[in-house]
Amino acid sequence: MSSGCSIRAIWILNNLDAVVFSRKFPVVEKRWRAACNADNDIDQLFASLPTHSDLADAFLDRKHREGSARGFGIRKSNSTLGSDSWVDDPITRHIVGLFINKEEEDIKNLLWPLILHTKGLYSILVLPLVEPRHLVAYARLCKRSDCGTALGMDDGLSSLLLDLPSVTGAFMVAHAIGDIITGDTVEPEVIVSAAPSVGGLFDSLTGSIGISSRAKPVNPPVASSSPSSTAVPGSVTADAPKIGSRPLDKDALRTFISSSMPFGTPLDLNYSNIFTIKANGFSATDLPPPDQKQPAWKPYLYKGKQRIMFTIHETIHAALYDRDEIPDTISVSGQINCRAELEGLPDVSFPLAGLNAANLEVLSYHPCAQVSDQGLDKQGVMFSPPLGNFVLMRYQATCALGPPINGFYQLSMVSEDKGAFLFKLHLMEGYKSPLNMEFCTVTMPFPRRRILSLDGTPSVGTVSTSEHSVEWKIVTSGRGLTGRSIEVTFPGTVKFAPWQNQRLSSSSRSSFGINADEDSDNEAENASNMVNEEHLMEKMNKDLPPVDLEEPFCWQAYNYAKVSFKVVGASVSGIAVDPKSVSIYPAVKAPIEFSTQVTSGDYILWNTLGKCPHVATIKRSNREDNADEFFNLISADEDLFIIHPSIRSLSTSLGTEKNKAVKKNENTFYTFHPLISSISPPIKGSNKIDQNTSLFISLTT
Amino acid sequence: MAEKAAAPPRSKPLTTQEWETLIEDFQNGVHHKWNSLDPLFDLLLSSLLRKDFPLFLKLQLLVFLDEFSLSFFTSHHHLLRLVDALKAVVHAPLDVVASTFKDQFMVSATSILICASEKNVIDPQTENNLVELLLTVINRPNFGSDRHTRGVACECLRELERWRPGLLSDVVGHLWSLCQNERTHASQCYLLLFTSVIHNIIARKLSVSILNTSVPMVPFNAPNCVTDSGSGSGSSSDLNVKELRRALAFLLEWPQLMTPCGMMEFVCMIIPVAVALELQPSMLKVQLFGMIHSFDPVLCHVVLGMYLRFLEAFDGQEGEVSRRLLLISRESQNYLVFRLLAIHWLLGFNQLIFEKTKPTIELCSTFYPAVFDPLALKALKLDLLAFSSVCAHVLRLKSGSDELIDPVKLFENGLVCVSSFKWLPPMSTETAVAFRTFHKFLIATSSHSDNDPSTTRNLLDSVIFRTLQGLLVNLMLESRRLVPVVVAFVDRLLSCPKHSWLGECLLQKFDAHLLPKVKMDYKMVYCFPIFDRIAENQTIPPRGLLELLTNFMIFLVEKHGPDTGMKSWSQGSRALGICRTMLTRHHSSRLFLRLSRLLAFTCLYFPDLEVRDNSRIYLRMLVCIPGKKLRDILSLRDMILGISPSSHSTSFFNVQSPRPSQKFKSFKKLSSCIHLERLGPLLVKQFWSLSLSNLVVSNTKPAYLESIRDLKAPVEEKDTEIIPETGRINQPQEPLRVMDSKVAEILNTLRKYFSCIPDFRYMPGLKVRISCSLRFESNTFNRMLGLDKNVSSLEEIDALPAIYATVLKFSSSAPYGSIPSYCIPFLLGEPYNKDPASQNVSLSIVPVGVGNDSREEEKYRATVVIDLEPREPTPGIVDVHIESNAENGQIIQGQLQGITVGIEDMFLKAIVPSDIPEDETPRYNFDLFNTLWEACGSSSSTGRETFQLKGGKGIAAISGTQSVKLLDVPATSLIQATERHLARFVVGVSGEPLIDAVWQGGIIQNVILEDASPVATSVTNHDTGPLRLTYNDEECENGTISNSRKRNLGCFLVLIFLPPRFHLLFQMEVGDVSTLVRIRTDHWPSLAYIDDYLEALYLS
């Protein structure tokens, strides 16, 4: 790691594969040429940057070769030697190589590593400076004729990437540029009790400089792979076209690039700082702190009424199976957003408690934070807050309170075009008073089938259908659910339009001669002449398109219901910031506000009667420790606890509230839709109750 | 618009739009159209300095100037003007010039200066001016309004310092104090500038005091170390270590001020400094290691870089770093790419600290993918698991500790996350990830870079291999759609030089475990791709597969019904395709038994005609063509090579033409290398004269008609329409004729006899077979085809050329009827060294016995039988036309040397009616001879009789001719020649001495032996019309001959049948020194040839 991060060039291509913006850094390019010249062996490397048209051609060419702009990422049968997918690594969807002047695919023409970041309709390509030997190493990788890298033995992409911080830096640059292009230059949301939210850096400055406040911020940008778009079409992606149609703000881009990396070496990628400096500049009255150095990430100091606000944002991801053989997985990814309106350059510190209860797994902090030695259950956090809203810390945890929505979803196809379903859900089970569920909606997406009609009434809430989904609003906003739990059921049947389009396409496929025996399958089906759900699924899945590597699995292959909700009042992981223990140095009196917001991420109820994706469970030692108390209490077989999914949730919740958890199971009973009960064998969920009950009995005896 | 803007008047400044077009054109590489605007540079510079010019455009122009500086700054004057302009801008008050413009101008000017130095010699003064200007800018620490500009100026200076290391080493003291003083956010830039100068001082080992501020900052002069281009650096190698350490200590106080990117720059520079100054790495660690807990990927990477640089200092921290990296990958708030990067770092990092990694179940289970992890992440996490299995493997080899994890468990647990690949469509991403993981796990412990094959062999014993093999077998049995994917997987291994062996082993396992379990149904066809691979592989005995395919064929035959027509056809053809693959890959001896059985079954019973046909072809090939050649024919390699250029759409229409034209070239000199020769040479060598006369006879219509008239023409004419009536008319006349009982007996015998002779017009006539052999000379053949074969390896059969599917077509001007063509599936060329000998053979007529040594070469010869159905017993020439295929697909066509047909070829034994018992045949023949002898006599009373031929439609009449020939040969040689050539035609021998001689020879058997030779001769004499024959006889013997022929040894009676219905009768009166042959025939033209024949037979 001799050199840091320098960028040779940046290109932005639009959806028509034309270069709409570019920036080259001749100083860096000069260094590249010097490096090439210094090494005689590799002086034939691509020495000059391509023109716009050459680059666009090469990009298009790669797109044709690799199937998409990103490429396969994994070596497939149609991968060609020398292409990125030949390297057989998913990251080649992000770090790509282009052969300029495609006639001769030679290392001489290879432009690598190009950081590819797609945002909105634009493709951003960033070319960081690497050493020529790195390029040669990569060329060797993608030209090797053998079957692929042996892990740990061959020099692979991993050691190359470890050696290339410039690639990491270039990704940061690419993402920053992507945010600017699409206007996602918002700061993390911080909620205060008085107003719904507080703005960012501009607002911090309004007190001192007097610039009018801007519009309220929206949600913090989530990770790039949001499955919600596939799961619930139209609900979340509503703003996608707006982003796409936004014209490229070249001025903003130029300003950002010129200020953040005047010579191609990034210095600061914080766009709000950059744009504020551009807009405001500095006046002679802006004095630096008398005895301290002002950090580079805090060009302005706050002046005005002082206060600190913390907001815990938690997103629950859950895969609820309601099966004996597959344990449910529930995980919480949370972050503490902060806004410290404090004068000068104070240090703020507070102890983080309840780490063990929350099963905190990942703790990563804002660069401004310093972490004292991590204890088992406590961790002190000290930070010197930057201006505006920022994410102080991120974590992964388990749901200490138990799942806010628990239950099952069963869908059974009684005929090819008719499905009977049953929901049975518990909401806010074991959740106490400050916790308030603002809304809760369950969506059943059927992206591949057209819904004709829906029959059935839920015990609570309203139902609406669109062409490809059923939406059940259990709790609507304004009528929140506070401090009580409810149980809801929703039996019904849904009728679909006949499965036709796909069948046509499949027959046309067989006419290509790929499958001469397609008809034999149908024969078998006709012979049985009964509803064979397995068979139906197989038929439907036959022409499922492959998903992108950015998806967790092929969503369309499964039947599931997705729950979206919002809970406020407390975190579900159990993590909390005690306002009393927050200290500021040098001491000032500043009110400390604290809020929490829990939303659903991928909160999926898998159809208990169908296929579902799952994973091997992670064995967590601390989790077992946590359950120790419970084990001792009931002196039960350990294996039973680990295997049975419902018991796991029992054990975690019992750790805190034993009696209540037991009671929960005692009251549990399930009713079945008449249509479903007729298909008796697959319903395994019923076993679960018995097991719980028997366990409970063994516990009391 | 661009065209309009292309040539504006020189004086007029460009509009905003024109400027933008200009920039765009430059970026697209089309400068030339703006060349008219020369000097563009002046225009640019003046535009930059104009006050009314919009700011955004000014900034754009600055960047443009920077990016294309090489096109504009062609002399140092340009640079000078630029720096002057910059000076003006920088010194202008803020309200006149926006600070962003100032900043960008500084940056662009610096960049231009640095880049232009590549092409131009930079005036040192220009350079100094710029540095001086920048130094004045930064020399105002903590000043309120221009703090950002100062930061930018620091960056400019840092870039200059990077370009000319040591440039600022003289003023480093001032820089340090500025650094200490600056308290605004620009301090990062000051710190970086100072660090960079320190870094260069240490890198170039400059002995500068960094506390010294005695050299004034302004006016600036480049220090000697820079102007001397580095020569002075060596002399003063004493670093001022103490001061430098102080500086370093100062610098390490401020990392928390920096942005992540700034930190990366800083650490990159500080690490070599710390190393040079022998700083304790723990100092760095204390200050910087905490950054690993940041969620900024850049900072994490910085820590990693530092860690890798000081591995020993961070000893014991691997766990923490690994854990941290893993946690980054699990942060779902992060962008996917950073999570992927984190795993890559972890992989690369673990590779470095390979020895220290101890995978435990605890650790490995944290690598398990989570359910909502994107597939890309799942794939990489599976890589991690594979890597752990490598570590476990290595550690187990080393220590044998058993607390390590079980790789199979890792593998299986990991795979759960993509387990849906088993039922999803085969092209699903899950499938791709799963098979990628198979591959990673499988080859995990065997690197491509090491050449030791044992590592691969070890893999075979590995549990992973066994697991995977079982998994794949089950996979193929359960979901047959995945077979192509498995095939691709095996192919991938097979194509790898290092792991092809592994692929083979997989196939072997499939052969052993998959084949017995495959269910016999129509869906088995899904498995055919893998069968094909198994068939291709020579290491796998084809037994199992052949058995399976045979059973499959039986299954298809049994299941065949009205609905399964297409299915039977397609699946049968595909099964045959596998057989074909086997034929191309295996030695035929390995396949022969089972494959021939399979093919035979198929061509007998398969319901579909095409499949039957194909299997017949394969069977024939398998039987006829030696292995190597067979493989060559069947492999499509050449075809593909020939076709490949045209398979591209672009060249579809210009298919290379030489190939087809070459294909149908007929070779004129073919006869010089391909020889068709008679097996038994003709006795009569002067064939040409005979055939010539024959040609004349047969070709000229009158002659032909004449011969017909004499012999058959009236018969035929009558036969077709008139004869039945005339026959009826004639029949009443017959009784009128005077006939004694003897004549009646003769007629009866002849009627009976002729009714056995087939009438060739209505039924297959009597055939004359001429056996020939076909051979060709490799050498000449190759030369003719233009093949360059290595002459050294001649002896090997594989090197010899071959011809395939040879068809010989025969035609003749002689009346031989239609001659069926003859096919030879395969023929090897003769080895080259035999050429001269065999050429000799072909030139001279060598007795059959000489062919002994050529029997060894039988494989180089093919027997050809020419079936003639003569209409007339004449010699002639059969023309031979050959059509064949060479190995390279060329079609060879041409005329070979004709085959001479002699009169002796026409000799057949007389037909014996079927009601004659075998032991009476000699008597019958003898009687027939006598009868015919009578009938052919000139005074015969049978001359007007007609005899019905077999079939009853045609009739024949006998019109005899007789002749006498005296042969001056001793009796012994005559007897020998007769025994050799005429033995089978002899029907009677008389005379005691002759009988004794024949008895001794033992060749002439089953004939009538008559002791009383005088009687016999007298009888014949009597029988053959006493007057004229004796008269003739006497006339002949009037001279010397009769005297010399004192002793008459005996007599041979020879009966020869000449197809279609004629006869040749010899009565040979053998004497001691000469023999008198009396000849009678009912086909007078043949007498002409007989004379020559007898001479050749006895006198040569």
C-alpha cells in the first residue's frame, strides 16, 4: 500500500450508453505513464485514456459480451476467456475491465479497474490509479485458461483488492457522485418530539448565517439492494422515475469533483460540507477555536441554542417459517443517528448499555467516535460531533422483545387457479406501553399471476387487491396499537387468471427443440388428473428468469407475505441511550432528546405449505449463555431447545420475562380454514402447539 | 450546431454554447475542426480573465485547459503567461473574483505546469514564481475568509512537491510553524503538505534541518537537490533523525482531525517515514488502530494496510481484525459492494496470515450466509467456508488435531442457502452460485501454480470429493434438468490442465454410480449430455454405458407405439449419437462386442427407419474400418475447422470456395496409382489384337447382326412374336423328317440339356466372374492429392492414406450385359517401400503363386469381383471407373486401367440338369460331350432342330463348326498344362498310357476313363462323320506330322460351356511329341480365339 487513492478519470454514462460527463486528472495520468515507463516489461500497457466515443463503444461491447452492464459476475458457460465473468467473482460486477478498441482484446487495451456504480439511469465509471503490476495481475487472472482460482492457494482477486486501497476510495467517490446525480444528498433522519424531524447542516447554520431553512429531509438512504421493489411493486419505488428523469446537474458535479479531489486525490467526500462551503464561503468573522484545531470534517462551528438529539432507527428483517425443521430468523439492523447542536468542539460521551440483552453483533462507528475498551455488556462511546445529522453508530442485533408480528401464513392451491389461504398473526405480543405500532400492513405479492377475485374477510382491518397483490391493512396510521397485543386471522380464497402466458412461452420454447420431452411432463400431469401442487409449482417455476446477484434469492419462486409496519416508543433490540448518562465536555447545559423508530425491512411470512429459502443457523455461544438461566430452570434437553424454532423465541423472551412467555404459549391455539384442513398432511404448524404444550407440562412437573 | 460553430471569425469571442461544443469535440477526440481558431490559447486565456464571462464557464474552461494542456502548452511562454494570469487572479480582491475561481485557477495552473513538464523544458523561474505565489497564499494562517483557498494552495504545493520531491525541503521549517498555527478546517491540508515534505526528505535522505527557518519563504528558489536533478542527494545522507522524530510525533497527534480520505493519504505517507525513523509500530497502532471500528470502508482499509505493513507488531490481533472484517460484511446498512470488499479483504488477509488462522466451528458458523444476504454475498461467504476447509485441511495434516471442523459439514451447511437450485430452472443464479461453490470446495487444496500432481490426487481421497460426487449423482437422478449444468461443471474441470484429472474421476464415478441407478424411461434422454461426456472419456470402460444404451434401445423398441413415433426417432438418434461419440473416442476393439450387438439390435428391430439406417452404417463402419481411420472419419474436427469461418454471420456469404472445387476434381492420372488387377492373369497376352477384332465385330452393326443371325437372331425374332406360331407351324413338319433312333436320342438329350440353360433375356443369365484386386500406392496417392505426409513414419498404418466408400463402376463395349458396380468401404494405401515391387507385379504377368508375399499385404488389397453376363462369348475390355473419398473429404473420381477379359474367362462347366445324381454326373457329361460332338458335326442331322431354353420362351439352334489344331508339344507338358488349366472341363480320358499319366497327376478326377483307346478314337471317328473328317484329317496329316506321331497315348475329351449357350468341344489325341486337337463348336467366332488360346496354353 504505497499509494493512497488517486483517480485517473471519471466518466458518467447515461442509459443510452453515451458519455454525458467526464473528468480526467492529467497529474494522476502522468504518474501512471511514469509508472508504466519505469517498468520496461509492461510499457506496452494502455497508456492513454480513451475518448468518449471509444469508452462508450467499449462499454457497450462489454454489455453485449456480459449480458448486462454489470455482467454475469460468475463464470457461466457463455463467459469468454478474458472477460470479467471469467474471473468468476461477484465483485466483477462492480469492478470491471474494458477493452478499448475491441478488435484486439489485448492486455494493451485493457482499462482496469473501472469502478462501476449504477445509480438512477446513470452508470458511473471511476478509474483509480493502480500500479501497472496490478493491472498485469488482473489481466493474468482473466486470461488464465484453467478452471479458476483455488482459494487460499492461487493469487486471486482477494489479495489484489487487499493491496488496492485506491479501489475502495474509488468506490466511495463513485457512491458520492451517484448520490449527487440523483439528488440523494440528504442526511440521516433525526426525529425530535416537537417537530417530526430536523434538517441538516443548513439548519445548523441558519442560526449563525441566516440562510433560510430547506425542506425536511427524507429517510436515510438504505443499502443498494432493497428487495422491497420486487416484493411490493409500486409501493416503494414510486419515486424511482422522478430520480431517473432528473437532469444531470453538471455544475454540482464539477463543483464536487473540483473541491473534493482537486488533483484526483480525494480529500473529503462529504458533499454537504462541500456545497455549504461553496454556497457560503467564509467570512473574516468566522474565527477558529482559540486553542483547538478545527477538524477538516467540521468546517463551520455551530452557534446558537444548544441541544443534542438521538434517534435510534431499527429495521427488522425476519423470515418466519412456522416449521419444525427450519428455525425462524429475526435480525435487527439499527443505527443511532445524532444531531449535536453544540457550540465549539465539545466531546460527547455516553455509556451504551444492554449490549448483551440486545445481542449486539456489529458495532461500527462514525469516524469521529472513539471507542473505549469494549466490555461484555457495556461500552463507552465518546465522540466529537460533526455538524448536522450524522450516523453515530450502526449495529446488528437480535430482537430482544420478540417479533412484533408472529404467526403463520398458509396458502394452498386448491386448483390451478385458485388458492386458499389463512393468516393467523399475533401483533405486539409482549410489547409494553411506550411501544406503539403506528401501522401494520400485510402484502401478498403474486407477481406472476393476475388476481381475478378475492374472497374472505379478516378479523381485523381492511383488504384491497391490485392486479398482482393483496394488501391487508391491519393497523392503519392514526389508530395505533399501544401497549396491547392483538390476534388477527384472515382466511380466504384468491382466484387467479388462468396460467396461460407462461404456458405459451414454454411451448414456444420447446418448439425450439430444447426440450423434446416437455410433453411427457404434461402427460404425467393429465394422467394424475388431480391438483398436484408440487407439479403446479414446477410448471410455474420452469421459466423463472434468473435474478441478479444483488438479490438474496429468486423472490418470484416463492409464496410469501410481506409485513410492513412501524413501531415507535422503544427499540426492539433493547439498546438505549440513557439521556441522563450523556455527558458533554466541556460541560454545557444542553437538553438531550431521544427517540426511537422501528420499521420493517424484509419481514417475510413464508407460506408454511410451500417452498421457502432458508439457511443453516449460526451457532451463537452468547445466545446459549443467555438461555442458560432458562435451561437450568426447566432442566430440559439442550438439543430440543436449539432445534425447535418456537422454543428459541421462547427462551429469548423468557430470559427477560419468563412468566409471560409461558402464558403466551398456553393461550395459543390455531384455527384452520375449512379448505385447508381438508388437505391435512402438510399442516405441520399444528404440531408446534403440542410440542410447546408438552414442554410446558414437563416444565411444571 | 457544431458545424456552425466550427469556424467563427477569429476576433469574435466564442459564445457559451460554442465553448461547450468545443470542449465536447475535444473530449471526443476531434480537435481538427477548431484548428482554425489558432491561437486558441490566447482566446482561452483572455476569456478566463474577462469579467463578464460567466463563472461556471470559466471553471469549465480551466478544467478543459487542464485536461488538454498538452495540446495548448507548447512552449514555456504559454506557461509564463498562465502563471502571470494566475498571479493577477490570486491577488485580486475576493469581491472581484470568486474564491472558487481562484481555487480552480491555482489547481489548474499547477496541474498544467506539472503535465507540461513532460513535453517542454520548464523555465525554473516560472516554476519558482508559481511556488512563491502559492506560498504567499498559505502564509496567512487562521485568516478568516480565505481559509479554503489556503487549503487548496496547500494541495497545489503538495502536488508540486510530489512532482519534484524535495522542492519545499528548504522551507520546511516555515511549513511546520504554519502547520502548528493553523486552526481552521484547512489544517488538514497543512498537515498533509508538511507530511509530504517530511516524507520526501526521508525518501531522498536530505539533510535538512526542519526547525530551521532561516531561509526566507519568499522569494522562493528551488533547492539544489531539485535543480541538480537529484545528484546532490547522495552526498548528504545524514538525516536529521531527532528533528524528524519530533515532527513525526507532532503529526501523529492530529489524525482525528482528518477526513477518511485525508487519513488515507496521511497514513500512506507516514508509514515509510515511521519505518525509516525506526518508530515503534505500536505508536502507530495506538493512534490509528481504533479506526478499524469505523464504518467508513476507507478507514478500515487504511488500518488493514498498516497491519499488513507491520504484521509482527500486530501479532495477536488477527482475530480482532478478522472479526471486524466479517462484521462489516454483515452490516446490512452498508452498500453491497463494501460488504463484498470486506470479504475479499478477509480472504486476502487470511491468506497472508494463513498459518495463524485456526478455523473453529464457532468462527466458521459466523461465515454462514444469512437468508437475506444478496446472492453475491452468499457466494463470497461460501468462498470463506471453502477457505476454512482449506485451513482445516492443512492444519489437520500438520497437527492432526481433531477439534477442527468437518469440511463436509461446512459444505453442506453453507449450501443450504442456495439449496433451491435443485428445483429452480437450471439457469437460475442460485444454480450458478451453487456450482461455483462446488468448484471452490473441490479444488480448494490444489493450486494451479504448483506443478505437483499429488495435490490433485489427494483431492480424490478427500471427503469433499466423495460428498460432491454423491451429491452430483443424486442431483442428476432427482432433477435431470440440471444435467447440462453438471456437464458444464465437468467440462470446466476437464478443460483445466491441472484438474482435468479430477473431471475424469468425476465421470468415472458417474459411470460407476449413476448408470446403474438411472431409471429406464423416456426422461433418460435428459442424462444424455453426461453420457456423452462419459462416452468421450477414454479412461472409462464403455461397458456400462453400452449396456445401458442397449437396454434403452430395447426399451424404446418395446414402448414404441402410435404415439411415440417422434420420440422413438429423436431418442434413438440421440442414443446413436452417443455410440458415435464412443466410436470416435475409444479403440474399436474395446467397443466391438457390445457396440456391435447394440447396433445390430437397433438395425434389426428399431421402429424408425432413419435410426436403423444410421445404426447399420455405424455397424458397417465398426466392422470394416480400422480404429484410427474410423475415429478420423467420424470426428467432425475437420468439418468444423472448415466451417468455422463461415459460421460467423459476417462471413456467411463469402464462404471459401476452393474446397468444393477441389472436391469434384477428377484425377486424370489416377490409374498410375490406383490399380485394379486380375487375380489370375490371362494366358493370352496379346489381348489387344483380339479385343480389337472383337470390338469391330461387336460395334459394327452388320457384323453383330450377322452373328446373331447365325446363332440366335432368328431365334430371338421368332421368339418375341413370331416363333410361337411358326413353332406350331413347324411342329407338324417335324414328324416328317427322317429320324433314326440314335438321332432321336441325341435330340432328346439335347432338349433336356438346353432346357437347363437360362435364357438371359428373361432371367439372370449365366455369370462369368472375374476376380480382381484393388490396391493403391500411398506415395503416389499422397502426391496426387497434394498431401504432405511425413515419410519417416511410413510403416505405421496410421500414417498411410486411405480411401473410403469406393465405388467401382464397370462398363464395356463388349456384349457383357450390364455389369454391377462394386463397393469397397475402406482401403488402406500400400506402404511406400513396396511400391517398386508391386509396380513390377502389375506390369508383368506373374503366376498366382508369386502372390505369396503379397498375401501379407492383403490388408492393402481389396478383392473385387466383376460379374459379367456375356451375351456372346467374346473377349473384351472392361472399363473401370472409380469414385472414392480421401480422408480429407476429397472425392476422387476417375478412370482406371481396364480389365482384360479373355476367352478363357468364358469357360464354364456344362450345366448338369438337377435330376442327374451326383455320381452319374461324369457319365452324363461324357454323354453330353458325345451328343454335342455329334450335333456339331457338319453332317449333323440336328442342324435344323431348335431347342427350347429354360423358361420356355427362347429357343436355340445348333449350327456346328469344326477345326483341327496340331500342337507340337511333348505329351508330358501337354498333360501338365491340361491338368492346370483345363482339368475341370475334361469329361473323358481314353488310352491306357494317358489314363496312367492322368492317374498319376491325380488332378483330373471324376471323368470317364476308357481303356480301349483305339475303340474310343474309332468311335469318335465313326461318330464324326467318317468321310469328311478323316479326309480333313488326312489332309492335315499328309505332311511330316503323321509320321512323327507314331504312338498315340490316348485322348482327352474336353467339354467347355460358353455362356450364354454355346459350347466348345476338344478331342485331343495325345501323342508323344505332338497332339492333335479336334475342335468342334456351335459358336464359330470363338474358334478365332481358341487358336491363340491353345497356343498360349501349350506352346509358351
